[in-house]
Amino acid sequence: MDARKLSGRQVLGAESRTAILDAAEALMARRGFFGTSLSALQAECGLPASSIYWHFESKEGVLAAVMERGANNFFAQVDATAIPSGTLGRDYLRRQLAGASAAIDQHTDFLRLFVLLMLTGKAEKTVQRVRTEGRVRLHRLLANAHPNRDGSPNRELADELADVLLAMFDGVFLAIQNNPRLRYSDLLEQVSEAVSLLADARMRPRSRLARRR
């Protein structure tokens, strides 16, 4: 909706909803879902409980909205990464993961909350939906980075390596939560190198077999 067409009341409503989500994302990332009370959320956002219930009905509703907003913002920033035409292989992966690195820096609270929810099993459907979307995007990234000889996406290779790349991505985030001196950009560049080597190794035997035929 065009912000210029919103009434003053609608603008205030949108601002209060954003304030609640910002506060909830920060609190839940630090304390987890169970450690975040509505009273703490009230204190953090400065709004009454009635406002929280009006927008979201329950704490579970707040959590679902936090996850949906965080996922949309994170993926949108990754999608905005500019990759020059004709870029392939290691350089394609490196550029795309560099975009992911920048997105992580901007959305650390969301990702920290996401990991906590995965470990506790809370909001399982929402977490699984976000997780599935992430894997789909990594699968597409791999298929496009290492295409078939005819230029088509290499979906067979992506089938083999998508879960490996997802596990590496998880590992990078957890490693930095444990050691803040590490940098996402450095580790993800090494991930792009490692995955490209795996892709090259997978494709090489097939190329030899194709030549024999």
C-alpha cells in the first residue's frame, strides 16, 4: 500500500507493529522464545500489552511474524546481489555468498533466533518453511554456478551438494557466534572455494565418461 494514502491512525499502527517486531526479534535472539515474556516485550518496545494483542493476538503470533519478516528481508537482500553476466563457478559462488555475508551482518538477530528455534523445536512449521526456502535458493545457486555443457542449470550436481552447502552455511554462523573475532566474509569465501572444488571433482569423472562415449 502506498504510504501517502495511509491515514494518521494507519501510520501509527504500522509504526507500532514494526516497533513490536523489532523488540521481539532482539529479545528472542538473546533470551529465546521461552525466555521472552510479554512484560519484557512491553518494556522493550514501550507499548502496552493491548497493542501487542491487537496486532498479533499472542506471543506465538509475534514469533511467526518475526520469522516471516526476517526471512523476507534476509532473502531480499541476498537476491539484490549483483553478479555480472557470464560469471560462473567459483567466482559466481564467491559473489553470491559475499551478498549472503552482508545480509547476515544486517540480520544477525533473526538468524540467531532462527537457530534457537531449530534447536528447541518451537515454531516448527515456520522454521521448516524458511529452511526449505533457503535450501531451494542454495540449490539454484549451485545449479547456475556450475552449469551443464549446454549451459542449462546443473540440477543433478545441485542435488548432490545443496545439503553440503547448507550445512557449511550453518557451521559458519555457529562458529562466529562462538568466536566473534571470525568474519562471515572470510569464512564464506573459503566455503565458496571448498564447494567449487567439490563441484569440479564431481563433474570431472562425468566429463571423462562423456569423452569415452
